[in-house]
Amino acid sequence: MEVFMFERRLILFLLMLPVLAFAPSALQAQTAEELDIMLQADTVSGSQASRFVLGAADLLPEGVSGASAERAAFDMAASNGWITAAASDALTMKETAFLIMKAFDLKGGMMYTLLKNPRYAYREMIYRRFIQGQTDQNMKVTGPKLLQILDRTMGFTDD
């Protein structure tokens, strides 16, 4: 039985190898250094959040990274009205929820659909269980919390 499971995993690996080999190397993935910085952040600025959210939603132009990616992401989010905070301001939960809802083009309930504002984006993210734990809409977002919310959002949008 154990040999059969090994063979099955080997076949799956071999089938996935061409997909991985030909995947574009310039995906908008964050570098390990950027992830380490985010994991240690007590608060997340508007530009940092824009970089990670828009990168996760595949909305950043190809070939940008680092500080230029942060600038490009924040400019895109601000020009679309997805973020109202300044680039250096620490984001709140409701501002982060609104940014994610807009970047991933997530549909919401009746109040979010009618008003499309950060308060109802936050409530929708709570309802969908993307935001979990004890939070307040005006609470500042930490790096690990942003990554956790993004992970749950991406898990939902991949389905």
C-alpha cells in the first residue's frame, strides 16, 4: 500500500513538472526579504499594503519590484479610489478590507453593493471569515494579519 502511494505521488509530481518549468518566472510574487519584513511589521503602511494586495491580485505591471512596485501599487490603488490613506499612514482593518475587496473584485452583500465603502467591506470580510479573531474596524493592521487575510482571500478566489 505504501509503495502504491509513493508511485501515485511520483506520477503527480512528474505530471506537474512541465507546468512548473514553463511558469513565468516574473510573477508578481513577493521576495523572501519582503515577506520577512511584512511578518515583523507592527503596522502596515498604505504603500506596503497596496504592494502586497495588488501583487496577490496580479494587478501590478510586469517587471516592477521593491520600492518601484510599492509606488506603482499605491498609485494604482489611490487613483482607483481603493485607498484613501496616505502612502506612509498605517492602515486600519476597514481600509485594508476595502482595498482587498476592490483589488480582487469581490462581490458583497446588499449594504456593500449599495454603498461600497470601507465599513461594509470590513463587515463583508468578517462575514466571509477572511478576517478572524478579535478585531475592530479601526484597529491598525499588522503584517502577519494582512498576510493571513490575503491567504484566506486567495484561497476563496482560487475555488
